[in-house]
Amino acid sequence: REVVETLNRIQQIAENLQAGDISVMHPYLTSEMHRFLSDVDKAIFDASMRSPRYYMAGRVSGACVACHSSVN
């Protein structure tokens, strides 16, 4: 349940970023946000199953770490 809640928050943040003018601040997000959101949707679906699968959740978290670890 916690995984799904976290993925839902990630999805909401990503959708808010997509709705704004992210092209000026982050060109990569402009071109790849649709793929990222698709991965988040699949991760939510997979983690919500009766027998949850977390592979896509791992991919989503890996994508977050890949971008955000370079900031620090």
C-alpha cells in the first residue's frame, strides 16, 4: 500500500510539472515525461495487484535517483 501511495504522489508531481512550462527549466522532462508517466501508471497497476509486482516501481525509483542524485 505504501508503494502505491508513493507512486501516486510521484504521478501527481509529474503531472503538475508537465502542466507547467517545464521546457524552459528542464528540456529532458519535456521530451520524456510521457514515457515516465506511462512507467508510473504501469508501476501503480503492478503494485496494486493481488500478488504485487514491484519491478516497474524499481524502474521509476531508479529514474528519480538518476536525475536527482546529480543535483547533490
